[in-house]
Amino acid sequence: MSLFEVVQRQVRQRGMVPKLVKSLPHISLLLVILSFVWITMLPMAGQFRHTYISENALMPSQAYSFFRESEWNYLRGYREEIYRHDKATLLERNAMVKEWLGEIGYKTAILNYTEPLTGIEKPTLYAIYHAPKGDDTEAMVMVAPWHTKEGEFNLGGAALGLSLARYFHRMSIWAKNIIVVFPEDGQDTLRNWVNSYHTSLDQTGGSILSAIIMEYPSGGDSVDYIELEYAGLNGQLPNLDLVNTAIMVADHEGFRVSIHKAPRGQLWANDYGSRLTTLVQAVLDYGTAGILPPPGSFGGNGCEAFSGWNIQTVTLHAVGKGERDITTYGRVVEAIFRSVNNLLEKFHQSYFFYLLLGPQSFVSIGTYLPCAALVAAAFVVAAVSVLLNNANINNSGLQLSTFMVAPSSSKVLIVSMLSFLATLASSVTVCLLLSKISSHHSYSVSSDLFYHDLTYRYCIIPATALCLLPVVTSYFVKMRASRFINDVARFLYSFSLYCFAFTLVAMMLLHFSLSALVALAALPLTFIRYGPASNKHNRLKCAMWLFISSPFTWIFALGIMSKTNFQLDRVRNLVQYFRYGLLQREIQNVIDWMQDTSLHEILNGPVNVLYGLISGYWRFQNWTWFFLSISWIPAWLSALFVSCFDVRSADYDVSEEKKNE
Amino acid sequence: MTNIDIMTAETRTKYPTLSAPTSNPKLVWLVIMLGFALRLLVPVFIPGVTRVLDQSVLFSTPINSFRSLEEALFLSFNNMNPYHEGEIVHHPPLVLELFKFLESPIPMNIFLALMDSFCGIQLIKLNKKLRDHDNDRSYYPDYVIAAFYSFNPLALLTVYAKSTNTINNFVFLTALNAFASNPLGLSCMVLIAVSAYLSYYGWYFIIPMLLFAYKKASKEGRGAGNIVFKSIFTFLLTLMVLLGISYKISGSSFRFASLVYGTIVRFRKITPNLGLWWYFFTEIFDAFSQFYLGIFNLYSFIFVVPITMRFIGSEDSSIIDAIFTVWSQVGILNISRAYPTIADNNIYFSMMILFKPLYRKLKFAPSVSTLAMFTILLLLPVFYYVWMGANSGNANFFYAIGLTHTLIEMVVLSDFFWSKLQLNYYKSKGIDPNKKELKLTQI
């Protein structure tokens, strides 16, 4: 305590308090830079850890897998039959597969599902094998969607699903039930099945421990490597043990595993560059998980469908043609099932929060959380800085004093608080309204004028036009110079930044990636300075910051990016092995791509993203859009209002009063 | 000296109207009625609010849960004795008897809203008494207290959760009021006995009250020992009567005592809550649970006597010191009681406003500590969800944020202690506390 006193006295005697207060904006920026440094340090040796299996019961790859040549014959047979019927309707295909599964000995059922907006029927076939030795309370799920996320017919996957089902039924080792599901796609249809399973289905097999989604679109026998996807909705990830098991098993069978879109050339790499790329891509993938394109247009990773029900899910996507064959892929699935079958309890490794840097390295929450905490802290510091009059552009020479910091009257507090609440309420209302609209209007994938209009004419263009408001108002909004206006601007701005920081902190734990991405995208909000209407230069700067930090700008950017073939790995390649030839080639690639794609197709990207956001809740219980509506959008709107205020220096009243005295 | 300090004084002289105690009874009543309407109408129009809040560990513990009360009511309406069947109800039998009358939603809403509005009125009365006694203009005017309590989110949420703690809060505040108007009287002892009957911890407060009564009586030359004896006798007699009636109506059995008080003292229902206890009673620490039980019970009581001695021990201690001591006791109990809820936080933070004169010597302005408190209170459900809802966190997450919550409460409390000690020192030396030349340092 006495040390604290000594420090406090020294700080006061040296007059450091005003200096410290003046430098708060720089401190805020410094925190953000520190956060960047932190994230770039994570892939360095010593900062991350090797993955390991924490639950001993799992014992991955400890048993010999028998899914080999003799099963291959069945697989070929099933594939041949499905191939012959690939033009058949879903109903016919389901009836055929249902009959086969019934013959094997599964209890089969069909869940009827009509897409609520389009009215297309997409029944889901599922079959349950009640393990004779088990206690019939837990189940493992194998999903073979008829179409992969790219929209290809999942020929190999469906055949694998059937032959594995047949093979599993002959084994006597199962302690948990096995459920095989054949949905039309891994998106809304599968989600509907999962929801119904937990609410209304008659045929069930107990609580689902894990789910494996198989995507094997090729009709051939050879596979090159496996792409593993695992990111769930709302920042939920499967337990690291399941991911580790899948990777270890695949490794054991000779597969390389690609995570987060790592291309073939990077599968053997384990250097700083590759780890950093995977890390950044992981943050992007987690943050945008669940912003799914409209039903029928495919996309997503399959894991979203199981999110929220405490089911550990991974998607195994077979890529390319190589030395491994389709039964090797089948053995991977078999081995994962046998590992999960060994579990005596639920998955309980300490890691539900992690970032993978590669298939076999990860950082845990304690190590990466400070990076989001630093950005959120930057917003808190910015809020304090605004409160201490730093955001008023006239106040460069202002002395810090309690008189300047305290509100001039309680009316100020009430007015600023009410205006913030009004912003919040209107933002939430509009966001809920958009969400409501999306649940009433169907979306046709090819050309949708309604959502095109909604996205551009009612969201992106008006929001961008609003950014110019500070400049426009500078010509005709003149306010009487008063302390009251300054204080309202100050408190409104400070309070909105504080609330934004608070929502970021609350989100940090639930959904690290979303919190970090939103914080970085909205960072320019802290640079805004309000001032008199005569200061046109400042107003222009405000408009620029508002544009950069606008949620709709970022939705637009994200949409465009989703339609380009942008790969983070190519940037890494360019930076790591920089040559002019390489740069030229990349630029040529971009030019070629731009010539090949139509503008209309690219502009469809933001429409998809906005639809994914606003329909997220009622389709998938994904609350990214609600989070934006209570955090980013009100903060942005408040900053917009504040920058339109015509504000003089905060000591205006003081000098007036002094004159009067 | 920096600008900050000088400006504080300047502001105070410049804006005397801000803190001058103006009394406007009409305004006060209007605010209280608004608060009452808010308490009454929200649960009427949004009946789901109770269910949502009652499922949150912040508002409901096994001891005060509305769900268990409903269960008990159901049992007793079906001619079963809830104090004989199972271990669901931990409400005192008389509370259960009371709620039998208020079984339908509307009377119950009216009753709880009334109780909580009365809490606000009691706070206003208490504030008035302290202000008159101290003759200090820096106390808040009545309407501020009324507005503060009427629109206090903690109080509102407590009522919406239909927490039975509201009744205890009212009884406790009434007891304090009775004590403030006549420290030697017996009415406060009766009320404190009721509070002890309702919540067990109430009896801690008779210690500062008795010491103060003893000091005051001996100073006035009245039979101090006699008064203390009479007070203790009244307290025990009331408690006996209440327990006796409870014994009778719960089917002539003392099982209710074990259910109501035994559960608290022995921490028999191990569920996560805002407090410090539950984590130490998880299965891993099973071997030590008896030890922890002793330590935690001791911990909740151990500060009562020293703090009483420190603030009431001196000759010139006033009623304000006594109220402050009781309030600090409430704060310590918030940290150390077995099943704390937001309702306990509510009474503590609502009473903070009574000690306005102490604000000037605080290290952290009340606005800062309130903001910190609300931030943590909003984070608590998030951490609970990560553990229980999303299943991605574990008990450590929730306990960690609970610890932070406790830490802030402790910092606020010790800050008030420090401010009180400084002001007492200035008073004893006859120094004007507003003088800037002097600064006490904590070593």
C-alpha cells in the first residue's frame, strides 16, 4: 500500500496525469498493435503445443481395421446401384436405400421435411442400429449427405455410408448405437433432422456423442488426402480429443490431413508461415461459420448442423486422386467410430477452446485470449479517453480537471443515455425486422431481385451514404455553442464505446474469433473526433473512418471475397518466396479471373452473406446477426450522430462565465 | 496539488443545488408510485420473466427459489407436508403459510411489489434520520434515494424473480429504521428476530446493535445492563415464538429447522451460486468438506465483533457509526454467506447511497465501482452459460468470475472503511476534512 502511495505521489508531482490523459488515444492504438504482435507470436516455436490425446479410453488406431478388400466388393456394388439411380428422385433413392438398410438389419425411418419457404420436399432417411451389448442410451452418427457442400453428388460418400453400415452391423464390439443419416444436403435438411431428433422423432437411439460427416464426391477408388472441417456455430468447436483422434487415425492410415483449406503443397509444411496462415484462416473460418448461403445453394461445412446440441462433429472431405483408396478412407471412419465407442464418459478434454495451427499443433484459450482482450481493452481506453474530453478536436490546449470531466448537469446524462438507448433500440428493431423478412421471403439462388434490392438499395448503399452525413451536415447544421452539446456528444460517444467494449469482452469467451474480427473491423470508430462544423477537414476524416468501420462495408467486402478464389495461402507463398516473377503471375491470375467472372455473379456474394446473417437465427440458431445488432451497429450509429454535432471547445461555458464575472 | 482536487472544491461551491437536500414529497411519492407500477406491471404483462430469472443462479438458490416454493405450495394444497416429504423446500414455514394466501399470481405480484416499494420508503426514512442526526447538507435529497431505489435494476430483477429475499430485505430495513429512531427500544429487536427467523444470518446484527445500545444507555446514565438484558430477552422470546408457531404448523416436528437453517449452516445443497462456498464442496475436495464447512462458517462470523469494536467502541460513536457497522456487516455477509443472490447485493448497493458524506474520501468514485459491478454482473450469466449451456467451459470459469465479483465487493467495502476511518480521524482531531493540506496515508 505504501509503495502504491509513493508511486501515486511521484506521478502527481511530476505532472504525469495530464500527459497520460492526453496520450490515451495512443495507448489505445498501442494495445491494438500489441494484440497484432501477440497473434503473430503464437505460431513461433515454444508458444504453441503439440496436440495429444487426453482421454486414454479413446485409444485411436489401437485395433486392426477390417474394412478392406472383401468390403470393397460390397462398396462397389452399392456405388454401381446408386450411380445407376443418380437421376432418380430423392424419394426413389431413399426408398431403395431404405430397403437395403432394412435388409441389413437396421431400423429405418424417413423424416419428412418441406423447406418452409420454397416448398421443396427433402425427406431425410435415417437408420438406427441398436447395439445389442450397449445400454441403448448413447449413439454415434454417420452422415452421408446426398450432395456435398460444393453441390456435387456424393456418390462415394453414400456408397461408403451403406457399406460401412453393413460392415458395422456384423461387428459385435459396439457399446453405443449407430445411426446412419442420408440427408439431401449437410445444411438446412441435416439441421432439421438434428433438431427433430432431439425434439420430435419417434425412432431414436439415445444421446448423440459424436457425428462424422462423409463427403466423397468422386466415383473413383483413389483418394489423395482428407480435408477436415470442424468449426461449429457461435464459436463452438468439437472437443479437441475428437479432432485429434480423426487426425491421428488418418495419419495412421497414411493420409495427410488438410485443415482450413491448406492446399496440397502445404500438407507437409510445418514452418512459421504455414502455421500463421492456418491460424489466420482458422480465425476467419470460425468467425464466419454459420453465415451460410441460402438453402439449395450448398456451402457450409456440415458441422453447423450439429452445433448447439453438445455433439462433437467433424467433416471428412476426400480430395483428389492419389495412392490411398476408398477403403482406406472407410477405415479412417471405422477407426474413429471404434475410438468413440471406447469412451466411458462424455468427451471431456479440457480443450473446447483452441486454435489449430496445423493438424498437430494448437494454442489453447489462455494463450490466445489476451489478443482479443487487448483489442477490447483498446475500446475501453478509447471510451475513457473520450470521457476525458480527448475526442473533442478543439480541446488540444484544455487543462484536465474534474469540472471538465463531470457532466455539467444531470440532464446531460439523461439525454445522452436516452439517445444511446434509442440507437440501440432502433438498431435491434431494424435487425429483427430484417430477420423477420428473411423468414417470410424465399430466396431463389440464380437471380433474386428481392434480396438484391434489400442488400444494395436498403442496406449497403444507404449505410455508405450515411457515412457522408458528417460532411453534409457541416453545411447546414449549426448548433448554439454550449457546454450541454459538448457534454451530450462526449457522454454518448463514450458510453457507446464502453458498451461496445463490454459486448466484445462478453463475446470473447463465447466466440473469440467473432469478437476479435469485429473489434478489428470496427477499430476506426475509436479514431473519430467530433468538432465544429467549420472544420471540414475533420468532417472528411470522420466520414472516412465511418466508412471503413461500417458493418455494411465489411459485409460487402466479405461477400465479394467469398465469390473470388482468394486463398490466404497464395499470399503466404508470395511473401515467403518473393520474386517478381511470382508477383507477376499472381497479378496475371487476378486479371484472368476478373475477365472470366461476371460482375453479376460477384455482386451476388454480399447478397448471400447478408441473407446468411439475417436468416442465421431461425435457420441455425446462429446469433451472429443479433450480436452485431447490439454491439457494432449501435456503436457505429452513435459515432455517426456524434460526428454530426457542431461542437465547440468544452471550456466554452467556463470562459463565458469568467467574462461575466 | 493537482488541478483535480482544486476543481472538486470549486465544483462543489459552484453547484450547491446539486447536492442540497431539498424535500419535495410529491415528487418522492410520484417516483415511488412509478417504481411500484414498474414492479407490478412487468410480471403481469410478461409472466415469462419470472421463470427465466428464477432459473438463473444469480437470483435463485435452493434457499430462496421460487420454483421450490411453488413445489411446496403444491404439496401442501394436496395435503402433503412439504417439511416431511423430501428435501425440496427450504423456506421457513411461516413464509409458506403467507404464500398460501397469495397463491394466485396477481396478489403475489402485488405483495412482492409492495414489499419492495416499502424497502425504498424505509431507505428514504433512514436517509432522513441520518441527515437530521448528522446535520450535514451533503446527504442526498429524498427524491434521489426514491429514484435510485425505484429504478435500481437489481431491485427490479429481484422482484421479477419473485425472490422471497424481498420480504427479508424489507424486515431488515424496517429493523434498521426502528433502531435508528430508538436504539434502546425493543421493536428493533423483535424485527431483527424476524429477520433471523427468515434468513438465519439476521442474528449477527444484534451484536453491533446491542453494543451501541449499551454505550448509549451507559452514557445517558440509564441501566445499561438492564436494557441489554431486556433486548436479548426480547430477541430470544420473539425467535422462540416464531419457531414455536413454525413447529406447530409444520406438523409438530423440528425437521423444518434442519431444512431451513441446517441447510444453510451445513451447506447441504451444493449448487453453484454467486458466493465463495460451493467450489470447495465439489467432489474433489470431499475429504476436506468438514474443514471447509467450519472455516466458512467461522469466516462469515469472524468480522462481526472486531468491526463492531472498531466503529462503535469509542465514546463518541453516533447512530451513523452503528448503521455503517451494520451495513459493512451486510457487505461482508454478501461475500461470506452460503447462498448469496442478487437480492443480497441489492440491499448492500442500495444502502451505499446513504453514506454520501463518505464519498468525498473514496479512492474509487461510486460511479466507477458501480460500472465495474454491473460489468461483472452482466458477465456472470455469460460465464455460467459457457459452463452449463455451451458445455465448453467448466466450473473454474464461473468460479473465476464469481471471485472477481467478490473482489470488487471487497474493494468497495474496504474503500468505504478507509473513508470512514479518515473522516473519524479528522473529526476526533477537530480538523475540517475539506481542507486540502492534510492527506492521510494508509501503510
